[in-house]
Amino acid sequence: MLRRRYLIRDEKGRVVETPERMLQRVARAMAGAEEISGGSAEARIWEKRFLSALSQGLFLPNSPTLMNAGRPLGQLSACFVLPVEDSLEGIFETVKQAAIIHKTGGGTGFDFSGLRPAGDQVASTGGISSGPVSFMQVFDTATEAIKQGGVRRGANMGILHVSHPDIELFIRAKTELDLFSNFNLSVMVTDEFMQKVRADRDWDLINPRNGSRVRKLKARGLFELMVESAHGAGEPGLVFFDALNRGNPTPALGRFNATNPCGEQPLLPYESCNLASLVLPRFVKGKQINYPALEEAAGLVVRFLDNALEVNRFPLPQVKKATRLTRKVGLGVMGFADLLIALNIPYESSRAAQVAQKVMKAINSAAREMSRDLARQRGSFPAFAKSVFPAQGETRMRNATVTTLAPTGALSLLMGCSAGIEPLFALSHKRRMLDDQLVNEVNPAFKARLAELGLDTLQNQKALAQSGLAASIAGLPFKDREVFKSAHEITAQGHMAIQRAFQLYTDNAVSKTVNLPARAPVKEVWQVFEQAHAMGLKGITVFRHGSRGRQVLELASLP
Ligand code: ADP
């Protein structure tokens, strides 16, 4: 995968870069920003430090940085949000901007709530509008056509506000109408809506063009539609408007109406964000987390990311302007499940949630500390005076946000660790590669543990390949069964407890999927959505096993 996606090729398509050279290229490009303030000697010192951390596998930046740093494209960010205006010119301008971003490996999020509903009038032509869902198909088709040179399919997040008149169509679009192969969908839900669901009240659908009420319906009926659709096919997700905006560091610049494709990064129109993730299992010493090392690495990576904002070749002038105004960066983690296994802690346990909080608190504080230091040398982000920080007693800050928890889909494969903060998907599973081949993979920590216990027999290997579950190994001690539980054996509450623990110390949002077993009833999704809101999460995504036709990861049999 490294070869296929990241390493430089010549005109004939032959790979001409080694992985070491790739890391050198990335370290050098990011250290280049140090020359501006410190000269070339300073740049060399930081290049060494960045390269050392990268070579030890302590962290990786998001994919576009690995692919494009130090190269002509030079576009380094993974996440973008683009505004969509309610005019034909505006819509197609955004399609074009999205195409430019996809070409460079970035993902885009859009709030389509400003578009007038289907059937509404169009004054200039005397015709009627086809509405957001119809225009989203234009974005979807454009994305399909670009395919990012065959290495990275474009990713989009489509968001519609819960009061938009086309909301029901939007909710059904993927699941019933089979539209969109390049969109994740989320409904933007407000506290007010959730209160109406709880109290079983009516809910107004409003035309965004003139603010008039188009229709009213039962809040519960609409909520049920989201619940059923998510139960049936994992979409839509919910994003919670009020929780997102309570965490908005610059409300004077605007409110959050959209996130990037996987939901972990709320952004204002035209903002972009560079992400990076620490590889948690690399910070285990004996059976303990090496906190000083973790904090030092967090600081270093924030410096790396702030440098990325200097050397980034922004794909659009508007993106450059908006991004440099707040200088958001997003440091997160991968390999959390591996970390817990190394510490012999079950994912579904209060200790795991404590570890999550402690780890993220340490990372967030070290990241902020570095951001303050950088501000002393380089100045605060330009919108600092208008931000929430002065009221919190801060005198300077280089970055409006410092932490984000990304899914690390590609990065965790590169590092051979568990993805983001997710539990193990299965202890043995088949992975569908880009060329459609299925490859069998056994979790190495589990294999080692079985060997230690004298249980790595042919019979057990077979049982494991069949079920993917630790529980299928006869004679496995209870504690090991708990520690090696996989995503579908963990309750929804267990998943959400970890999401919340991380969210408490994350400036931006958390990418997390709440897995449900195939037999989970619709009612459970309803409860999960309500609980997620009550817990103050910024968003929620559920996925019931086997509910979508083809999955990237496949278990041999359903639990
Ligand atoms: P990676 O592991 O490749 O760095 P992640 O899985 O952590 O990426 O996703 C982080 C963000 O990167 C996503 O939320 C999205 O904004 C962007 N992204 C992910 N996959 C794609 C893709 N195929 N095309 C465009 N953007 C993507």
C-alpha cells in the first residue's frame, strides 16, 4: 500500500522512492518553515528531530502530507469545508473548488442547508429548483470522475439541517434511493429538536430562501426515520449543532454548520485542517505509558503541524485566507486498542475510559503548551483577539485548535496498528484490498498470547479464522477473553464511553463508529442517538454488522 499510494513514481509509473526517503522528504519540507524564523541551521536541527520521530514510528501526518510534502503539488491538508450558495453559479463554483481539492487528496464537507428545497421557485428562470439532494448528485458524479488519479477516491460529507424541507428525502437518499457513492451523510441536529423528540412535539420544516414554514411533522417521526435508516445501512450519522458550537473557538467568525468527511473536524467555510496522529503503542515502556515521551512527541508534532501551515500550497486563495486566520491543527492518536492490550486492560471497562482521558489530557496540554510557545516566537493566530481565548485568561495561542481524533484509515494500515480509538475489528479477519483480493490477517498480540499459553494449535487457528473471536478459543482465560474482545462484542455503551472520554480533552471532534451486532433492534439505535446527545458528544455514527452490502473488513461469520 505504501508503494501504491505514497511513494514517488517516475513518468513511467515506476516507484523511485524508498520509505526512508519519503520520511526524509516530509521532515525536510516541514523543517523548511523554520528557516523563515531561525535560518538554515535551525531548520536542520528540526529536520533531524522530525525525521527521528517519524523513523521511530512515533507519529504520522495525514495522507496528503505524506503524498505531497516537498513535491510540486505541495497540498498538505486532509480536511476542508466549502460553502454552498443558493444559486446555480454558486453551486457549480463549489463543485469546481471541490474538484481542485480532491485532485490533491483532500476531503470536503458541505452544508447544503442554504439551498432552497425541491419544487421551490427560481425567480430568474420562472422554473422550479431541484433541491439539495439533486445537486448533491452533481458533486457525487464529479467526485467519481476525478478518483484522484486512481490512488485515493474522493471523500465528501453532505450535511443537511434537521429543519430543511427536503430532510426526509436526504435521510433516505443513500439507503432507499441508492444515491451517492462518494458521500457520507449527516443530519445537523439541534438541542431544540432533541427536546421536541423527548416531549413528542411537532417540528417545523423551514424554507431557507425566505424563512417561511413549509410543513410541520412529528419530531419523533422524523427522528425515527433517521434511526431506521441508520439501523438499516449505517447512515445518516448525526452531528449535534449545539455541542459543536459550544466548542467553537472563534464564534465571532461564524458558526459551525459542517464537518470534514469523517466528522472529526468541524470547520468554518473555506477552513482546512492538517492532522497527525501519535502511535500510542510506541509509548509503552514495560507495562506503563511513558507520559514524558508522549508529551514531548505531542509538542513536536504541533510544531510540525504549525510548520505545515507555512509551507502548505493551499489549493484555493479563500482556503489560504480562512486557514491562516485561525491556524487550526489536529493532533490525535492511533493504536488505542493496541495500547490497552499492551496494558492488559479490556476496552469496555472504566479503567480504559480513565486511560483514554489521561492520555488525551496529557496530549492536549502538551499540544497547547507548544502552541503558546510558538505564539511567543511567531505570534498568535490572527483572529486570536476575537477568539474565546482571552476570556479564558490566555494571552497568546498560535493555533485556535490543537487536537482532533481522525479515523487513521490508511495511516493505521501503514503503521500496522489498530485504527484511531476503535477497538479491534476482529482477531482474525479478511481484508479486501484495493484490487479486490481478500487477505487473511491475525492480530499479532493475540497470536503471541496464544503461543504463550500453549494454545496456538491448528484447531484453534481454524476456529479463530472462522469466527474472528477470542471467545472461540477453548480454554482461553477469562481475562484474556475480556482484553481481546472485538468491536461487535463491545456494547454500544462501551463504545460511547471511550468516545466521550477522548472528546473531553479534544478541541475538535472524535471519529468513532459505534458497532452494533447484526441482531441489534431498531430501538437500540434510538437509544444510542439519544444518549450520544445527552452525553454531550459532538456527533454519532452507528454501524450494525452486515447492514451494508459490502464492507472493507469482513468477518468470516456474523456474531
Ligand atoms: P488517512 O489515514 O489517510 O490520513 P483518515 O482515515 O484519518 O485519513 O481520514 C482523515 C480525513 O482525511 C477524513 O476525515 C477526510 O477529511 C480525509 N480523507 C480520508 N480519506 C479520504 C479520501 N479517500 N479522499 C479524500 N479525503 C479523505
